[in-house]
Amino acid sequence: MASTLAITSSNRIDQRFAQLREGDRKALVCYVTAGFPDLDRSLDLLLGLEDAGADVVEIGIPFSDPIADGPVIQQSSQQALAGGMNLDRALELVGRASLKIPVVLFSYLNPLLAAGNGVLARAADAGVDGVLVTDLPVGADPEREDWLGASDLAFIRLVAPTTPVARMTEIARNGSGFVYLISRLGVTGIQTGVPTDLPRTAQLLRGATSLPVCIGFGISNSEHAREIGRIADGVVVGSALVSAVATSVESALVLTRSMRTALDD
């Protein structure tokens, strides 16, 4: 599995980060729950995010037992499931959107296993560029990790803020695309400030890998984005965006544009 930023890679995630690095810019990674608030607005949101300045879209697969998610994303998942959203329909949604920016499938392991061995190839055919599995730490299931790592999709791994440096290196070595650094312990959700020890953690992780480092969990406004952008290669916004789209698609796009501006300042 790749562990370096390959500018010549055919994967759009690698290409996007290479372009950003050449332009001395930071990535804005936007998480959305597939099918929330409903199918039509979910599609409108995906298309709008591309125009609003997102560099990567993470499309969350609704799951009935989202143990890593806070109340905002849990509620969005429940609503999406009630509306009939599932992994196959999420892939149809990605195909309909046909985005020019990279798309990451953000899922728990169970929906992927239930979809069968061919799901990763089907995802790539639909326009997905990477996969992130929230409940599959490095070494937990080597067979499944090999399955994910051997596909045409970038295999993005999570790093917790308490992870030792040796473990950071191992995680990054067994992933590709970028590394997702969780800003704090606990579940997803909006927070009021950036943890004081986060710059040190980000520095340690950047020293442990040549992959781009993106930071998420709790990034909720443009000031957070600006602060995180100083210490990472990218910023992930999730709960705040999902909360905004519950009001309207335009509210979510206003938030996205404000974060794009903050990162570019």
C-alpha cells in the first residue's frame, strides 16, 4: 500500500493534494451524510460543495449503529435510513453527481461487508476515489485490511490524538491518500475551540509520514479552519456542515465558502 504522495498517481486524491501543495494551499474536506436531508437535496449539496470550494468530499454511509458519531450525524443517519438510503443508493448518488473533485466513501465496516467483495470495484466505477472505515484500526483484521488496501481506492486511515509516534508511523504506512487526524477523543460533534495540544500532535504525525495530514472532529467555523490550516495539510468539516444543511443547502454552502476563504487567507 502506498505511503508517499505520488504526483504522477492516477488517483484523484493524490493529484488534488499535489496541486494544493504546488499552490501552497490547504485542503477543505467536506463530510456529508448520503441521503440527508433527502435524496434531492443531498445531490444539490454535493454539486454545490464542488462550486463552493471543497477539495474532497467524504460521503457518509448511514448506519444503524454509528458508535463513533455524535448526535448531529447520528440523527442525519437515522433520517437518511428512514428515507431508504443505503450503500448501493449512495453509490448511485455519487454517480449522478459525477464530481470533478475526489470522493471518499466514509463507512463503518459492516455495510461494506454486507455489500460483498465487489463493492470496492463498484464504488470506483461510480466515481469514488478513496475509502475510510471508522471501525477498522490497523492490525485488527489483516484480511479485511488487505482487501481494502489492494483495491483501486485510496485507503485512508484514522489517527487518534493519543497515538504514540511508532503507532502513527505504522498506521500511515498501511494507508494511502491522506491521514485523518482526530482532533480530540470522543465522538464527532461541534466544539467551541481547538485543543491546545493539537499542534504538537499534528507535528508528531507529520514527522511520522509523508502523506498529507488532515484534521477533523469538531471543526465548526472559519476561525477553526484558519487555525487548523496553519498546522495541517487539510481541514475536515462534518457535523457543522450536516447541521447547516438541515436548515438549507444554501446555509451549508455559505459555511463552506467561509471556510474556503479562511483557509486561503
